[in-house]
Amino acid sequence: MKALVTGGEGGLGRAIRARLEREGYDVESLDLVNGFDVADPADWERVARVDLACLNAGVLTGQSDVRKLTDEQYRRAVSVNVDGVVFGVRRLAQVMDGGTIVATASLAGLTAMPTDAVYSLTKHAVVGFVRSAAPLLAPIRLNAVCPGIADTAMIDAQREVFSQAGFPLLRPDDVADAVWLAATSNETGECWFVQPGREPAPFAFPNLPGPRREGSSVGRPPL
């Protein structure tokens, strides 16, 4: 069995790779440090069929004040976090005839994250894309994981703040285990929340009120 992990050389990526290897997968790491740019469509053209793909690459902007956000910070976050998932799903849907794709989103894709609004924007985009694209990709299953704050190099600048506050952090292995749950689910379009001390589970999105006509609900639009 073959798998790939984008951002495979980071803290979460290494943990996901190790988890998949324990499950018997031959895992390829696609990472900028080994020459793969998830934001480059040409790099994705080289990707062949796998049984399981984990689209995990992600970056913060490092800027909490939108007024000071640079074009480069904004475009890098969008290109890695959003383009990397969209281009990946597009290519994999072309070469896979089954199997599973799991995208790493974030709790910042389910709620507000004022400390990095653009990061939150990109993760909301991933959640919306996964939920919207999944029904169209059968028999490929497409799910997401939405971890809380994990103990990786991404939080090095704020590590002391979390430590002083006694705030619990996820271990990378916790996220990797949730990825495996999402990958082996029989469902598609799920977004699994991952929080310290809780069992990962699909997030229950609230139902939206639909339009009404002559006192009755109409339901979803005919699209």
C-alpha cells in the first residue's frame, strides 16, 4: 500500500508518516525541504496514484495585526494552506480510483482565531472545500482533521505563554491517530475535531435554516 504526506518533514508530518508506516504503508514525504512545493501545480503533475494521501502542509502568517500584514505573508499562507489542498485533491482525483484523502485543517477552521486571521481564513477554506468537494469524488473519500494547538515548531514563539498558562497542547501523535481515524472512516466529507483529553470525532455542523415558501421549508437549492 502506498501513501503520501505533504509537509512530511514537519512535526505533524513526521508523526503522520510514522503512524502510516506502522499500518504497513510505504509513505512518500512531499515537503519543500526535499524539493516539493505544494503550491506549484507543476510539482503535482509528477504525483502518481496512492492508496492514501494526507495533505498536511501548512503555515502561519506570524502576523496578528491585519494592518501590518504583508502581501508576502498573506500570499504564502493562502498558497500553502489552500492551493496546496486544492491542487493536491485535483491531481489525486485524476489518478486515484478509490482510497482516501485526508486534509489537515484546524480548529481555526471551525471557529475564530484572532491571533492569525488569515490562517483562520485558510483553514475555513479547507473545511468548506472538503465538505463541498467530497460528494463529487466518490469512490474516493475526502475528509479533514481539525486539530487544536499542537506541540510543534509552529508554536515556538508562543511556547512560553502556553507553558505559563498551563494550557494543554496536543502531541503530534494525537493528531496522527486522528488522521488514521479519518482515513479509515467509511464516511466522506467529515471534519474531525482533535482536542487534548477528548476522543477525536466528526464535528457536528449545525443545520442552516432554509428558505420558506407558503409556510413550509424548501430545502437545499437545486444545484
